[in-house]
Amino acid sequence: MRVREEDKEKLERLRAMATLSSGRKISQERLLGALLDDALSHGESFLAESFGGSRPLSEKEFERVLSLVSDWGG
């Protein structure tokens, strides 16, 4: 997965904030997992805020999209 340089910097700043807040070193993998979990738990509202969704997905459509996701590991 390619990540823009400015997004790498944002991720690193957020990781530093998480490390300071928790008092433990937080890995990029753990941080990214937490971000993804949070985005998925907010589903439609996350998509609308981030990408200006034009129409709401039904629960069935949302589940179908999730079923299409495979391992994106790099």
C-alpha cells in the first residue's frame, strides 16, 4: 500500500500522541488497526464526513462491501 509522505507524517504524529497518552510505545500496526476499527464502527457517518457520500448504504450493502475486502497486507 502506498502512503503519501504527509500522511506518513500524520500517522507518526498520532502514534507519538498515543504513546504519550498511554505511557507505552504504540506500534504503527496497532495504531492503524485502531483507526480502522473506529472507522468501521462509525460506518456511514465516517464515509459521509470523509468522502461526502451521496447516498446512505443499506446494512445489506454495507455488509456486502465488507465481504469483498481481502488481505491488503504489503
